Amino acid sequence: MSKVVIIGGSGHVGTYLVPRLVDAGHQVVNVTRGRHKPYRPHRAWDRVETVLIDRDAAEHEGTFGSTVAGLGGDIVIDMISFILPRTQHLVEALRGRVQHFLHCGTIWVYGHNAAVPATEDQPLNPFGEYGVQKAAMETWLLDQASRTGFPATVFRPGHIVGPGWDPLNPVGHFNSEVFSRIARGEELTLPNFGLETVHHVHADDIAGLIMAIIANRSASVGETFNAVSPQAVNLRGYAEAMYRWFGHEPKLRYLPFDEWRTQQVPEEAESTWEHIVRSPSHSMEKAKRLLGFTPRYSSLEAVQEAVTWLIANGRVQGPQD
């Protein structure tokens, strides 16, 4: 088995990935700032080496890459790089010293899609700083894999869901009060006709995809893989399903977005805009074909598991509460 170094391994995906790696026999090193604990306890964490590094400070000093390289990982997984110079700095330190480098990208590199479900070979059309930077990183990494043989693979998560944090809701932002309103059978107003899409993915399915990437190195080096549920959902269908899950008939109305946003908290309206203007819908066929991987959770199953946790922890409240 391999020594696996995960940068940012205590977050959403790492909570599920680290136990999978340990149970598979890998030696795991978690590089973290130490600000977060995994969302779920697991005996595997007792067998993980934790290395505390402030990435921002270490990169400013020019030592982050060499420190990570010095950990001796056969495989390095970077969950938390958001600008190209960070990735370049790390890659140069790891060049010739790792067998496989996995980079966490995002479906936002697509921008808006001309055809759906979007496949990995479609042109990137990012907008906004986050999507543009992520697209620059994966483009550079794939070029390095092609031209210099650097063993990089990129995976592109959708809207990550799991117990312990608020999922993207049927209005397109992250305020869990939306689920409480649905639980009480109250009316919900959606922007436009509610036909824009969102595409969730359970954190454990991303972990499963990463395991498949590692297990199929020859098929995955130099490739990108979407990391989403089998199907996207539109806001209307998502809302209707959640009403019925709570035992209510849907009670929805619709407003043009510019009118709808005037009735919202500005930050939440902006979050909704960022999601619906992209309306992601992506294919998992490539991962199935090359890696034999199929996600286990549908979008609704992933969300409902997360909302069940929110209910149990008093963060979503129905009429009985």
C-alpha cells in the first residue's frame, strides 16, 4: 500500500476519505491548520499522522511545497488550492517525488453549459474569480501531465452534501431556514419558474471516486473527472420532493429573479444568482467507463441525509418544535 498525504483532510470530503484510505491499508498523513475536526468520528483517525501547517504562512515563506514533499507521500491529494501559484509552487516541490497527484477542482470551471449533462471533454467557460482560477489550475496541471509526465489527476465536485453542514437548498442558497419553512408546510417563493438546476454530490461519493482514481492510476493520470450525483435537480423539482418528504403538498409561487431578489437577504440572493446562472448538470459516464465508479447517492438522498442530521441537531424545525 501507499503513503498518502492529504492537504485539508479534515473537511467535508476528508471526513469520509481518510477512513476509506486507512481501511484499505494506506498510511495516511493529514496536513491541516488544525481548525476543524472531522464531521464524523471514526476509529481510523487514531491511525492517521496529523501535521499542523498554516498553508498561507508557509507559502508566503516559500516552505510549504518542500515541507509537503518532505513528508514522503507516494500520493498527494490537494483539497484546498484556490489560485494557480499555490498549485505551481506545490507541483515544483513534488516533481519527481510522487507517483500520483490529485487536485480538487470544481464543476464551476464549466461556467454555463451549452449541452447537458456536461461531459469532461466540453470546453471550459468559467466566469467569476473562483471558477476562473480553478480552470487555470486544472488546465496547467493537465498540460504538465501531457508535456512533462507529472502524474496529475483532477476531480470536479458539485455542491458537496453530508451530515454536519447546511446543504444547498431548493432556493439556491445555504440558509437552513428554507427547510424549516418546507417542514412547516409554508409557502416558498422560487426565482423565475424554478427550472434552473443544481447538482449535489455526497461527500462520501467524492471519497469513493478518489479511491477509484487511486486504484486506477494508469487510466486516471492526465484526466479530469466530474464528481456529482447521477442526476442534477431543478429548483422546482427539488422543492416539491422536499415538501413531500416532510408530508406536505408543495406550496410554491414564482417571481422573476429581479423581483424575487428584492425580497431576500442580499447575500443569499447573490448566492442564488451564482448557482442558477450556471445551472450545473454533469455526466458521470467517464468515471463509470474508465474507473468502474458509480455514485451511490442521488441528489435527493444526499440532501435528505443531511437534513435528517439538521433536524436531529435542532437546526431545522417543523411545526411540532
